[in-house]
Amino acid sequence: MISMKIPNLKDAKVRTRNKSITKENEYILNDNLRVLGKGKTYFVKTYGCQMNEHDSENIKAILEDMSFTEVDDMEKADLIILNTCAIRENAHNKVFGMLGRIKHLKESRPDIITGVCGCMVQEESVVEEIMTKYKWIDIVFGTHNIHNLPNILNTSLAKNKLEVEVLSIEGDVLENIPVKRENPYKAWVNIMYGCDKFCTYCIVPYTRGKQRSREPKYILEEVEKLVKDGYKEVTLLGQNVNAYGKDLEINYTMANLLEDVAKTGIERVRFVTSHPWDFNDDMINIIAKYDNIMPYIHLPLQSGSSRILKLMGRRYTKEEYLELYNKLRSKVPNCSITTDIIVGFPGETEEDFNETLDVVEKCKYDSAFTFIFSPRIGTPACRMLDETPKEVKEQRLYKLNDLVNKYAKEANDNYENKVVKVLLEGYSSKDKDMLMGYTETMKLVNVKADSKYIGQIVDVKITDVKTWSMDGIIVD
């Protein structure tokens, strides 16, 4: 008999008045589990956002606690795990395409252990599809129980059957989960989990649970250790970081946390992702006050039409968004601002789309992530009447991208011949003779420089500008 805990969208949308509990001792590894992976290798492929990337850092650390060794070639791995994203249909298709490849691999090497986890498996329809069409998969687990991976894996191996454990719950806050940092200079730090905004197009509140903040002491201890270990930059993560602290029983906000993190002395502080509704003056003032809080803000717009924003459940108007944008521009000098925009939301007219273009004309974003609306099963938008032809949506996306690209290049042009600070992270993926890194404003810069500069923040003069990157030379 297959042991199963199946996701349920109805349960996943429940929000009670119950406070989240901080649990320090949920991750337990006995001696048997510590040697389960001895002599075996693993490969983890990650899809989606920074939160997923950081979850994979936890998954890798847990596997190495179990004596597995990482390999960078899937075909050489004894254990393959896909950590998935549920935001858009394209992400779904990529995962199922990859499962097809893994199936062929498993046919030639039946002992390969395969697993799927993350946001995608928090959806009922996905788990149902796996259980009917992908019975050869060994383990399926969700976003709430990564810490239980050793037991899930052990149970599957003992039974030699598919083990499904996906929890549709509000969730608690689990501390002391191990982490294997992918970058020795920059680190992700979760400050909160889940979301209670329930934008009508978004599956995240269902896949990640309710909004729950980590207590400040745990976050600050983590950042202080990173400083001690020589890290140069931290990025504070949450589905909606601006709402940090609202669920805590203390008077402590995102502005307070940003200030305390800045005071640790870490050289660079970033945060993602912001919701305009919770972005207040206190936060803006703290960003402006501290030099080590980077002047880079990701501020999702989604649509420039107040009518569509209301249908999206975004809780702000076009005018309110522009007021916040202008406030950021005036109070945080030389900041770069990026955004997310959805085209073709159900009911979007040409007039609505032109309102979006108008906002882009006014804001002149440094860059934007643009998408055609992708219906997610179980969300209110999935049930909305959508009569706009696919070809029209595609034309709108092309038109929007042309405008976004124009202003991205203009923003980068301002850097030519200027000296900027760049944290050099390693070799460029496109040119192994170049080092790559990012400016304070999150601009990608390639520099011809000696490897001794890797891991350092250096002064770089920008010599050549492109739409999405720049070239430069180190200034001594």
C-alpha cells in the first residue's frame, strides 16, 4: 500500500487566527539515516524563484548530512531531485519534460532514486498526474516538510514504492535546518514564509502557506555568522518582505529589521520581493539612511490599469503605485527599480494595456520580467472569462518588451565611463577570460581581471554598455 499525504487546495487556502510556532528541533537525523547515502551521489535541479534556490541549499545540506555526495551531471547521479515552481505553465512543462528524460535514464539504471518537490507538487492536479502517469518516481514532498526528507526517502527505499508526503497547512517556522551555500560571497536569508495577499492569479498562498515571520533574533544571528564567515552580501527573502513582522507579537517591522541587519556590518544588504501595498515611508527612510542597504528595489507592477489591478486583487491603483515609485526615486538617489508585468490578464482591453505602457513610459524601469497571463488551477483568475486571442497577447508582449528594452539600455547608458563598485563573484559564463559581478544597483558587469579579485568589492570603470550587461576595467 502506498503511504500518502496528498495536497488539497481547499485546505491550503485556510487562514485561521492561530499563531505560527517557531520550532527549533524538527530536523533530527539518527545514526542510520546519517549513512543512508554512503557511497551514493545526488543531483538537484531547481526551477523558480530565489526562495526555491534557497530551499535547494537546504535540501543539499540535508542530503550531505546523510552522506550523499553532489555531482553536477544528472546522468552520474544515484539520486535525482527536481525542486519545482508553480508560478507559470511553462515551469510545469519544463519539469514534466525533464521527468521524461529521467524516465529513460531510470530504464537503463533502475536503481536511480528520483524525487519531485517544491511548489508544483503542492497542487492536487500535479500529484494526481504523478501518481497515475509517473508511478516510477520514488518520493514526492512539498514546501512545508523539507526537513523530513531523510524519513521520506528512507520509507520509500524500505517499501520500494512511491512515497508522497505533501502537507496543505498554514505552516510554522522551522529553525536550525542545515544549509549548503551555493555562493561563498553572497547568501540568501529567509525572513518570512508564505503569503496572505491572495492575488487572484497567484498560486503562492496555496503552495507556501500563510504569512509567517521568523523572529528577529534568528535572522540577525544568521547574518552575524555570515559576516564572521566572510560573506559580503545578504539578500533577505520572502514572498512579500514588506509585510515582515505583521504576524509577530512584538512591535517590529521590516524597517526595524533592515536597520538591524545593516548594523551588523555586512557590506551589502538586498531584499526581495516587495509588494507596493506594504511599502511604507519608514522603510524608504531606512533604505536611504544606510549605505550598505543597496539602492536596488524590485517593485512589481503587474498592470498599469487600475481596473485590471482591482481584478487582480492587488490593492493599489495606478496612481498610488506611481506615487510610491516617485517617492523612492526622490528619497533613494540613483536607485535602480525593476518590476514584474503580466499582459493578457482576463478582461484586459487595448485601453488597459496602453495604461501599462503609460506606466512603463513614466517609470523607465531598469528592467522588467514580463509574462503572458498563465492560468493556475484553483485561483480565482483561472475561472475568469478570457476572450483575448493568444495572438493579441503575444503582440502586446512584444510591444511591451520593446519598450522595456529601450529603457533598460537607456538606464545602462548612464553608467558609461563612470566608476562603480562591483562584487566580483567568479568567471563569466560566456567568456572564461572575464570575471563577472554586480553593481550596487544590480547591474551585471564583466571585467577582464585576475582571479585574485574574486570575492572582492572593487572599483570598476564602465567602458562598454549593452542592454543587459556592461564591460569594465578595474580602477586601482
